[in-house]
Amino acid sequence: MKSHDSSPAGEPADFIIRGALVLTMNPEQPRASAVAVRGNTIVFVGNDQHAEQFLGPATTVVDAKGRFICPGFHDSHNHMLMTGLGMLIPTLSGARSVGELLTVLRTQADDTPAGTWVVSAGDWHESRLHEARMASRAELDEACPAHPAVLRRGGHNIVLNSMALERLEIAEDSQAPASATYVRDNGRLTGQIIGNAHVTDLLDLLPKPGPNQYREALETVQRRYSAAGITSVIDPALTLEEMQLYRSLAASSGLQVRVSMLWRVPPPRVGVDAAVRMIESGQVQVDDGDGWARTIGVKICVDGGVETGYYREQYRRVDDIDHPRGKPFLGTEDLDRLCKAANLAGLPVGAHCVGDAGIDMVLDAYEKANVLKPLEGQRWTLIHMLYPHSEHWDRVNALGVGIAAQEPLHFALGSGFAEYLGSDRAAAIAPLADYLAKCENPIGGGSDSPVAPYEPLLGIEASVTRSTRSAGVLGHEFAISPRDALAMYTSGSAWCANAERRLGTLAPGMLADLVVLSDDPGAVASHDIGAIEVLLTVVDGRVSHGEFDGGVLPRIQALPCLEPAHPGEITERK
């Protein structure tokens, strides 16, 4: 096996891990048994014997005893900040009935001063409830009679109780914006509001977390992500304040998970004209930074989720009879303007598209932007790209765009897709094998946490088995190999983040981000992949999780206390 050494001769490594089964994701050297690290950089990948040239008096040598090593897991679409904030409030993921859901909310309200907002975690889906339905406004009124309450589900649905509707000035005769739906029963509001853009508008009016909540949220989520082997994420749909929060943390060594940031195009209440002006103003610029908190572009949401995607054909189950195929959040002209402005400003776009008609809209807009200025060299992506068709692939490849895919959405929401689209369409909702076979660029792997589970090994298992949480196996013909799934969660996501020159592979000169697993995902039964243990997570040459017998490796320091990015910014929304 050829060894690759980019370091000066005679300069020892800080540590060497040898006796391992190393999957490098480097096509020039796919396998190895030893990795040597100096500082935050890999200096050697090769066999055990050749690794000895990097031994020095202070070098720590660890025997991996045949364990599996691969690049650190990189999530292509992970709302890490939102996930962390959700970890500070009671989870709803264990609820199996509407009653259990309401019990959690009632307990949360009991611990909250009367008159202040109660906002739930969004980590649940009604398909897992015995009643297979959302809770109602009346039920929330009973559970939280003294509080304005918001029951969140994912990023596209909320249910409000009567006090919350009043606070947000939504009356019985109020009409939803064009991009949203107010669900009614016999003409009366049920409290359910559907549509990401409008839901975002409403949530923006609620009190914003303070600095201590942000600190605790990011400490908590980074600790859990490190335990799952995650070393990098693309965090989409961030505000300018949230992006500054990440930068402030990076400057004070408060990050142990690398963050590539997508700025959230302002919501509809701000207006497309204002959004275009912000893009043109230069307030948001691509910033490669130091590798910890980088701006890589903008996020545009074209349609919704399970029941709010935009399709060519109507839903099997129709909630909004006026829009049986769903409806886009933006008009064609507005989407075109945003994409053109972003391209001229040098800001790559990641566009959320769930339905096939939504994909059509995005590709149309990307093509129009490309006429003004070729997209070459920029990582424009289709986020999710659920339910694609054969005619989409030539357009995708002609533009050179990539796909940020999230198999955990298929795993977590499969029964919902089957309910709303039918089993045949649900089976083809996230055709991984087609992504890999038909897209010429790498495919990023991710979770869309907190909508779906963030653990990469669970996502890899679902990619291999096509098993769903409550709908059995959907679309087995679109299953992929463990090796391909690992590539999605490492080198593929690094490509989506425009970071493949330093992340996603194990090779000399690359940043030292890696994970040590108890087993090779390709050597265990496919349904056991999610149970593999993450023994060690190394980011930037330092351990963020776990330990190894036989040697003490450099460790990430405890996260510092977080201070507001600027006085008054991280307080409460006005």
C-alpha cells in the first residue's frame, strides 16, 4: 500500500493510531491501517510500518486493535442551533397518543409563569400517535389554559391555542397568506397552521432565547453530536444574529462541531424587495473563515413537508381543497429574482424542494440565474429533492448542482408520506440509488434534525435497509451500500459545503477529523448498523468524545460561557 506523506522529514506526529481498519474516502488510497496527526492536520495515512517514521519522544501511539476508522461524520442539512434549543425543553418523541402529548405540554406549562409562552419541541409526528392526528386548539386550551401555547411539529406545522391566536392577532375570520393554510373545522379555526414561511413569520414574533439559553443549547447539542460521531454540519436557515452567534463562539473556541452556515432569506412579511436589497447590500458574503463557522450561501424554501410539498399531481389525502397539489411558498417571479440576485452577489443557493413541481420551479430559477452568470465553482444545491423524475437529471448535471439528501426524513416520515401520497409515491420519495447513479456531483448525507433523528449511523442503516419507523420498508430498490452511505455522510457532505479540499477524506494535509467505531458498517448485518458504538470522535486533532486504551490523546477543552454577540441583539424579539 502506498503511503502519502506531506510533512517535513523527521518532524514527529503528536499521535499515531495504528492497527486499524481505515476507510479513507480517498480514491488514491482507499484503505490503510494507520493515521498520524500533528496539531490539527493529518500528516500520514498508510500502513503501520511506514507510520513509524513519525514517531518521536512525545508521540502518543494507540493500538486500534482492528477497529474501524473513517472521516468524521458531516451532516449536509442539520438545524443544530434549533436542535439544541429543542433539547432544553421536554421531548415529545416518546408520545404515542394525543393524551400523552398533552401531558408533556401540561407539565411544561406548570413550570412556566402564567401568561408567558409555552413552545413545544418539534421532534414528533402524528403518524406515531394512536389517533394519527394533530392535537386541536380546544385540547391545547384545556392543557394550557393560562398560557399562549404553540405546539410545533417539524418546521412546517404548528397548532396554536386560543390565547396564542389572540396574541398573534389571528381571528376566526382571518385569511391565511397565499403561502399558508389555516385549517378549519366547520368554519372554525382548529389552531393548526401549515406552511413554513408563515410559520416562520409567526415564530419570529415570539420571545427570542437569551444568551444563557443559547449557551446551554449549543453545549448540549455539541456534546450529543460528538457522541454520535458528528464533526461538521451545514446549518441552514439562520438569521444574521444567529450567524454572528456562531462566529462569536468560534472566536472564543466555543465550537467543537464545525458549522457551515446558510443565511435564511427573510420571511414573506419582510418582502421579496427587501430580501433582494439585503442580498445586494453585501451583508451576507461567502466566508471560508477558519473552518469552524463559515458562510457558504443562502437558503430559500420553495415548498413544505409531508403534507405541504408542491406536486405535479394531487395528493391522495387532500387537506386544502383549494390546492390539492400543494402550493409553493414563493411565486415564480419572486424565486427567479432571489436566485438571480444571489448569483450576481456570489452567494450559492440551497433550495428546499420536496415535491416534483417544487423541483421544477427550482431548476427553472437556477437555469435563469445561470444565464446571467454561470454557476461554475459554486455549490448550488437542491435540498431534499424529494420525488424527482427522470427528466430532472440532465438539467441537474448541466447546471452542475448537487443534492443534499436526508434519508432520515424517509425513515421518520415514511408513514406520513404514504398517507398523503400513497405507498407507491412514498416509496420513491427519496430514491438514494438514483441520486448516486444519475447525479454527476457527490451527494451529501444528512438528517434535517430536529425533524428527523440526527445520529449518522441510524441514517446509514436506513439508507441500506430503506426501513421506516412505522411504515415498514419503502422503496427497497433505492437502497444503497454501506460504503456509499458512508461516502454521503463524509466526502459528499464536504463537497456540498465546498470544503472537500480539507474535510471528508483522510489524507495528508486534511484537517484531522475522524471517528473510531466499534465495527465496520459494511461487515455487520444491515439492521445492526445503527447499534454500532462510536468509541472516539476526533475534531481538529483533539478528542471531543470517548477515549482509547493505551494512550491519552489531546482533548477539546470545556466550552466557555457564551456572551451576546452584541449588546441587546440576543434578548427578546420586539
